[in-house]
Amino acid sequence: MKRIGILTSGGDAPGMNAAIRAVVRCGIAAGFEVYGFHRGYEGLLEGDAIWMERSDVGDILHRGGTILKTARSRRFMEPGGLERALQTIKNLRLDGLVVIGGNGSLQGACKLVNAGIPVMFLPGTIDNDLAYTEKTIGFDTAVNTVLDAISKIRDTSSAHERVTIVEVMGRDCGDIALYSGMGGGAEVVLTPEYMPRLPYVYNKILSGLNRGKLHSIIINAEGSGVSSEELEAGIEAHTGKETRTVVLSYLQRGGSPSADDRILATLCGAKAVELLEAGEKGCAIGEKGGKVFAMDIFEAAECTREPDLSLYELTEVLSM
């Protein structure tokens, strides 16, 4: 019987458990023994693996986080790290590996494929910052979490007639800010890809005040280039409006995955097993046009994406 391993690496994302469930159950149905590594690449280095049966993934479809736990492993990328991981794979007699994670995890997966290990990569990150796929596992849930927070913040922002800055995750990719800002009716969205000049932000708020608007919501991605503290001070100084900042932080990572994330994770997990069964050596699995697809893992790692500025322009029009 062939053996495959599975791990979740980097930041956790809602839907990871759904992917684990799909890999384990589809893998067993295909005749594989499935081993789960604890704490991502760290578990791979330490040989911290468990044999997984169908019952081990029961009742996890709706749970956030990851039952395998996760970590960021610098040791794996350091000299000797790959060799140690390969020894673990050899000791367990694994015929392939499924890696679920973000950009760093993808780079690690490429190293393993280069060393001759068949690896299927699943895009598990709330940031939606993997260019080869239109959507990553966890992104939809994170956006809905931010939208729920905006709805609550709007109530108190309106009651106090103040400006509220909502800081969201997005160090290198502003998709959470963009989509939650559009869906939440924000006045201004600031992201790493699109950072309007601060005078524009101040004038946008003043323009709203002149039209009788009593409060404003500003969405600021953590990687926008301007800190929320600086933005808050600038708004108060230039508009005279009381301004508060709400940092959502790790709240965005948690919670039960949305239907979209559960389905995407399940289809990606099933696809990974199908490709391993077919003898594929290194693929990245994602979604385009509403359908799950697979491509060469090295090509996926080299993909780049240009921001869709029309969406920012639409957000500005809608907030006028």
C-alpha cells in the first residue's frame, strides 16, 4: 500500500480542516495510508507524524484552525533542513506529500519537488496572495469576518459621529481590505497595491461632512505603507473629526469556514489525491473561473498578479 503525508504550514486559515478531511478520506478510498504531520514543516523535520484514519477527520469540516497544528519553520529553509525532512520521508516510506499553506509553504514544497518528492500544494491562506489562483482557502471566510466587524463598528461609529479606521491583515496583498471595503461600504481603502495620498483621504472625509455625512469607515491594510496611528492623527488634525482605530488582527484567521471555503478546500484536497494516484510529481492546485485546476508547481511559484485598479475606482465611486 502506498503512503502519503499531509501538513498545514504557515498562518492558519479557515478551511484547512476541510482540506485535511478530503485528503484523508479520498486518500484512504484510493488505497493510500495517510500520515499527518504536526506543526507543518517543523513536524516533517522532527518526524512528528500520526497515521490517520477516517474517524480522525470526523466532525472537523466546520472547524476553523487546523487539527494538525501549524508553524513557520525557518529551520526547513536553512542548510541541512531539507536533508532532515527527506530522511523523515524515507523513514516513513512516503510516496508523496500534500502541503497546505501560503507563499512560504509553496517555496518549501518546491524544494521537496526538486529533491524528487512528489508534492501537491493547496493554497491555504486568508491573504489571497498566491498569484496562480483566483481564490485561496480561507479568504472568503476572512472577508466575511471583516464585514461582520464593519457592520458592528458602523453602529457605534454612527452613534458617536466619528471616523473609524479598521485595520485588517494584508502585508503584501490588499485583497481582504479591498473586498471587505467594497462589501462594507467604506469611504476609503488603503492597501499595499493602492495607497492614495493622505490629503485625498482627508478631503474625502471633509466632502462627506459637507454633504451631511455623520461618520466614515476607513479600511487600512497592515502593509499599506501608513500606520493606523499616523492616519488617525492626520484625520483628526485635518478634519476635526474624532477618530478611532480598531485592529482586527488574528480575529480574521478564526471562525467556522464559509460554504465557499469548505467546498474549495474539499475539491482541492480531492484533486491532490487524484493527482498523486496518477503519478504526478509536483502540482499547485487552485481555482480559476469557479473550477478547480492544477498546474506545474514551479510555474505557480513564479506567477505574478497585477492589482485590478478598476475595483478600487468602483469603491471610490460607490462611496461618494
